[in-house]
Amino acid sequence: MKTLIIYDSVFGNTEKIASAIGSAQSLQKDVTVKRVSEIEMKDLKGVDLLLIGSPTRGFRPTEGITAFLKKMLSEIIRGVHTAVFDTRIPSELIKPAFFRAIVKKGGYAAPVIAKELEAKGAKLIADPQGFFVINSEGPLQEGELERAVTWANTLKI
């Protein structure tokens, strides 16, 4: 199984999650982990499983991930098994409550990525997954790298 993990990262937290996912036992056969700025559309050819991750920035993925998704052709992604993830601050850590309500309404990056991929014909094989940072610059909450590996090991196509 050929797996490609595409990520963007602002403070290094999403990169750490992408690398941890890439190290998962179930993906070890043929896995490539690349920052979105290093990806060319030809990299998607022959991919059996595509994972895309982004930090949540203003309720959305980064500009790099957004631009990549916009230029991705439906013919390339149609039928490809996909899963998506983001890094985010858990809502219970957001103060004051007014801002927490805004975040709950605005959402996170992973569902936005999933919606775009599904609209282009990709097959989402897992619910969008969020991994937690302590504040906007990180660090990751304790146990999140291990949780990322566990999540990756559940992905079956």
C-alpha cells in the first residue's frame, strides 16, 4: 500500500503529528511524509491512501493546504482513500467563554479539508481527527504523538 502524508505546519506541531502518523506500524510499507510546499500533483499518482493535515488557522486550514486543495484535480483524487487531521486548541482551554463559542461555531481545519476532498470524489475512510496543542504555538498536549500513531493504525482500506 502506497501512503502519502501531506501536511503544513506553522509552529512544528502538525509536522510532529504527521511524522508520528508516518511511523505507524500499519503504514510502514511505502509511506512518504511531505510538507505541502514540496508536493507536485504527480506525487499523487498511484497513492492508495492519502492523509492531509493542517494546523487550524482562523477556523480553516493554512493557505498552503487550501491552495493545494483548490488546484487538485478531481481526476487525480477520485476514488482515493483519504483521512484528514488537524492540530487545534481544545475548546475547554479557550478563554473567555465568548471566544470558545466562536471557535465551536467556526470549527476546525480537518472538517474543511474532508469536505473539499469528498467534493472532488475522494473516499474518506475515517472521521476528521483533531490533535491538541496547549496554545496556538504549542507544544502538543502530552500523549498526542502516541494518539496519532494509534489513530493511524486504525486506518484501513
